[in-house]
Amino acid sequence: MKKAITLIFLTSLVFVQAQNTQEYFLKADRFFKANVTNGRVAYTDIKADPAPLHELLKKAKDITVSTSDENTYQAFWINTYNLLVINGIVNNYPLKSPLDVAGFFDKKKHEVGGENITLNDIENKLLRGNFPSESRFHFVLVCAGLGCPPIIASAYKPNTLDAQLQQQTVKAINNPNFIKVNKNKVKVSQIFEWYKGDFTQNGKNLVDYLNIYKKEKLSEKSKVSYYPYDWTLNEVK
């Protein structure tokens, strides 16, 4: 009898947790749709009415996800990272760059997902650390600077995650302002320098990696260099 009661209790917990997670994705989707336009964030509007953002992060505090459900885990942490970045900007707005806030990425702790962690922890420990072969994270985690690939006006969801990761990676790598090609000279974001190991796994070089996603393939003789990262705030003007 006790075993049956315990099983029912655990099943109920799993069901409630799944409902909470699903609601979180739905509300995050509404938030991004309402506050993101053409890859820029309406920080002024969010600052005027931060309640929806605060409600989302309150929900995120009590949600726990497991790496055993990869898509749910990754979607949760990608959305949560982007929401925490927005919240950090709003809390200090107006400002010109996330770097204007000391410790924005590596010192400020956030209580989310049953953790007390920094933005860098989410990126490097929970996502890159647990899924080292998934380089596409770099095209969906948005740091609030214009140098990042643009934030999208929707949430990342478990059932569409792979397609969303692929779409954003293809879009970034085929954007002439992000990958700048002049004959055999290719200038790329410093993201590819800072995280070079993520893009050169299994014996690939950077040109090999880019050509996986480039519609117009680069020459194998291309010379790669890096242009300075633009930390200017990605705000709606």
C-alpha cells in the first residue's frame, strides 16, 4: 500500500512539474513575441511594466529539468539565459552595453532551475559542459550586444528545438554582416575565436565548420580573421 501511495505521489509530482515547464515555455513565448522586434529588445517597455518578466523568472526558480530529457533541458536553459540577460539589462536601464554592469556575466548569481548560478555557468557548465558537441548554442544564447546573433521573437521549445537551433545557425552564418567574405578573405565574429574548440571538433577547421551551413561555400584556401565584437546594446530604437 505504501509503495502504491509513493508511486502515485511521485507520478503526481512529475505531472505537475511537466505542466509547470509547459506553462513556462508558453509564457516565455508570449513574452518574446511582445518584446522582441527584428532581433532587438524593447527594454523601455519592459522597464515600464516588468511584471510579466518577473513572473516568468519566479516560475523558472522552481522548475527543475534533467539532462535525460535533452530537448526540454536545453530549451529551458536557453530561454532562461536570454530572459536573465534581459532582466539584468532592465534592472540597470538605461545603459549602453551589458559590460557597463560589473560582473554581469560572471559574478551576478541567479536563483533559477533549482540552481544559484551565473550566466556564464548556464552557458559553460549546464549547456556547453553537458553537451560539448552542440556548437549551435552560440547562435541562440543572446548576450544583449549587437555582436551576438539576434534574439528571436519566440521561445525555444522542446519539440521544435533542433529545427530552431539549425535555423538560427544557418541564418547567422549566411548573414554577410556576421560572416564577412571578400574573395578568399573571411572575417568572422570573435565568438569563433573565443570558443574555437567548439567549432573545430573532429579534425575540422573553421572553414570546414562554416561550410556545413554556408549556402555559398567558402574556398578551402580562405584566410580567416576576426573582427571586434560589438557590445552595443541590442535595444529597439
